[in-house]
Amino acid sequence: MSQLPEPPVTDLVSPYASPNSRKLHEAAERALDHYLLPAAIMATPYTPNALFMANPQADTEALLTNACGSLASASVMLGNFAGMLEGANRHTLLGIAQVVMLGELAVNKALDLVVPTE
């Protein structure tokens, strides 16, 4: 009966074993980030335009009611648009719709907690 030879023992080599391999790895990471990361991550932060502002005299209940209606409308629009898409784009849009619905739920809860002003 013959025995199978033992496989050779090899040391695991880290990609950081030498300075050149570290540089190569860092260059590869930068290239992957450049091509695979969405550009939105590098976008500048949103700053609201002062041209359109909420009425400073509006009370909390009115603002929350308006926000709730806007979020409900956005949720319906996103759902309708998602129905026209397939694959990853559909999943992305449905994820956005879910975030909008969560915002709507939060606004509704805040609206429930507001004491009506009369």
C-alpha cells in the first residue's frame, strides 16, 4: 500500500510582507474605491436654499401635518416608480421608500404627542 506524499509546508504570505507589496495593495484599494464607490459619498453636504422657507409663524402641529402629507406623497411616488424598475435599481428605490415611510411614522408619532393649540 502506497502512501500519498505530504503536501509541502508553505508559509502564508501577507500582502504587507514588503514595502512594495504594501504600495501595490494601497494602489489597488484606491483604484477599486475610485471605480466602485458611489460618487454621492464624495458629494458636498446639503445646504438648504433660503429662497424656500417654512413660515416662521407656523405652529408645530401645522408643520408636522404638512411634513406627514409630504412624506406620504413621496412614499406613494417612490412605490409607483419602483414598480417600473427591475433588479438593483428597484431594490434601491424600495429602500429609499422604506426610509421615507420610517420618517412618516416618526412624524406621525410626533404629531400624536403635540398638544393642540386652541
